[in-house]
Amino acid sequence: MSDFFSLKFEYDYFVYINQTKLPLEEVYIKTDEYERIAVAIERLEVRGAPAIGITAAYGITVAMKNISDDYETQFYKAYERLKRTRPTAVNLFWALDVMKKVFESVDNYDGIYEKLKTSAIEIHNEDIKSCEAMGVNGVELFAKDSVILTHCNTGQLATGGSGTAFSVIKKGFETGKVKFVYSDETRPLLQGSRLTAFELSKSNIPFEMLPDSAAAFLMKQRKIDAVITGADRIAKNGDTANKIGTYNLAILCNFYKIPFYIAAPISTIDFSINSGEEIDIEMRGSEEMSYIRGVQVTKEEYSAYTPAFDVTPNELISAIITDKQVHKPPYNF
Ligand code: MRU
């Protein structure tokens, strides 16, 4: 059992750990304001595709707390605000649409807050189950004593439960299939060296951090049995958007003949798009390169190219692990 939690809904407040402070400080924030929740998503205080979806569901719930008239104006205002927070992780739109269907299905708005709360909790509970299922399904792909490389953060912090790729790694460790993990640093916001390292350490899984730029040399020098990452959006043909740098790893795996796996819940599959070409890739500000935790490291006037995600083409993905099953190519969701 971990001694921290990523997010929860307690006594009608949304409570979450501020991920921008980790691992040096464990600071929790409690709010019942949807605007504060929207800002938390934008600032990556809460991040990771499934966690963003769950957070948005709780966000729209608190927007309807203590409302006694003009329900529709308030609901759609919060819905549109939360929808604008981040463009790539489809779980955000999926969760908001589940909540919209609940809102639009009622004949009158008596008790609407309680109904929305129940649905948000259901989304959260479903994610906990999906995480467990991904762990069980994915671990079958690993041989005994595997050495795994992962990118970004896909654990408890990024989901409502035990994680996506992280859940597979954890299950692997518990069953003797994973003996060591390399955690990519994940520039520029360091989700790997700050958050995955924190979670690996809390789970007592042996690991080392890896500068992103060292992956090719590592693969050449030492045996890496598999690379596994999460996803922010998967197209019907299996093309997968995930944290910038994932595509580099998939190309390296192809070169070195190392299996490259994706783990994601069904809610990360966007059944409305045929290929990765249609995925909206979020661009972040150049200050994320010029400052690290508020410390300036280069000149502000230098501009930067800063996509938050890239798209790995399906032909580079050895398997996609969902909560339902392990999918092998060719993908046809
Ligand atoms: O920008 P972030 O930190 O929200 O990006 C997160 C990722 O890219 C994760 O790998 C992805 O959401 C899968 S996680 C469960």
C-alpha cells in the first residue's frame, strides 16, 4: 500500500496531490471550485490521461454543488471550461461527455449534484478496476527477470488506480517477471525523474533514472527486454499519442529488435479517428525549457519547439494492452 494518494473526492471536495511539487514536497490541495480544478489540469498539478478524465468529472460535479437555479448555464460553462484545459488526452473529453449525458438525461434538476457525483465516482472506480486488469493482462508479455524501460509517468499519479504501464511493471515485479526498471527522465517537465522515480521508490522496485538522450546507448550496452509506456490517445488503427519522446523509443526498439508495448484503458481509444494524423498535439510554452522549478537555466529570448506529445505509428507497436485484452497488430479498434 502506498502512503500517498493522487486524487480523491472526500466530503464533497476534490483533493489531490500537487504533482508539480513532487518528489521534493508532498503537498495536497483541497477545492470545490471548478475553475481551480481547470487550472490544476492546465498547470499539470494533476496530469496523466486517466487522471485528467477523472479530475474533469469531479470538476463538473463541484460546479453543480450548491446551485439552485440556472442549472444549464452553469453546467455548460463548466463543461466548456474544463474541455479547453488540454487538447490531447481523449480521456478528458470522454469523461466530460459521460457527465454531459447524465446531465441531459434527467427530467428535472432536483438532486442533479448527487447524480453527477455518483457518476464521477463510478468513472473513478472503473479506472481503478481497469488499472488492475491492465496489470494482469500485460504481465503475460514479460519473460522472467525482465529489465524494462519506461517513459513519462503512468502510475498511481497518472490514473485513479495503480496505473497503466506502471501497473504492468508493478504486477511484473510482484510476480518475478520484472527485476529492474529504467525510468526515462522525460524532458522538459521531468515526469520520469520526479514522478515515476517517486512511485518506483515507494513500491520498492529497483530502478535507475535515465537521461532521455541515453536510451540508444543503454540499449546498445545492456539488455533491455521491453519498453512499455502509456498513451494519451489511440486512433482506430493503433497510432498512439503519448509523451514527447515515446516515438524516439519506438524507433530505437525497432532498430534493436526490442518489443515496444503500450498500456491504456479503453477510454484512451478514440473511436472517432482513423489515424494519428487526426490527433491534436498540445504545444507548451518555451518557459518550460528555460525554467526548471522556477530556476532560470537559459535566456528567455531563446524560443523553443515544445510539443507535449508525439504520435508513434502503429507499425512500431508490438502490442497494445487494454483492460479488456492484449491486442496484437494489425490493430483495428
Ligand atoms: O503531459 P502529461 O504528463 O499529462 O503526459 C502524460 C503522459 O504522456 C502519460 O504517459 C499518459 O497520460 C499515459 S498515463 C497513464
